[in-house]
Amino acid sequence: MINDPIVDEVRAIRDSIAKEHNYDIDSIFESFRRLREAGERSVAPPAARQSPDEHDSASSEGAVEQDGAAETAAHHR
């Protein structure tokens, strides 16, 4: 397995935070909540999810558009 320095750093930070709170998830959550309320941490809104039907139709339309683009590119060569 290849070591990824970014993953290693994230895991080290996660462990450091957990140790500060004696691995108590409620304490960790409360700490992050206080930081967010103090404006020291921001929370990104969750991404909008597509229903499976929307996802399938978007994928199909994208495939058609890509095929058309490939044909256009081939025509201009």
C-alpha cells in the first residue's frame, strides 16, 4: 500500500483532536459546534442530491452530448 502524506496528516490531526477530548465524540462535537458559533470554523452546505431518475437522465443526456461533440470534432479534422 502506498502512503499518502496528505492522508497521514489528516489522520494525525484527527487523532490529536480526539486525544484532546479523551476520544469522547460528544466532547469533540461540542468543541466544533462552539468553534463554528464563534466564527472560527465554517460549515459548507450539503450538496444537493439528485434523485436516481434525475441522475440517470442526466447521464444519458451527457452521453448524447459527448457523442455529438466527438462527431463534430471528427468532422473538423
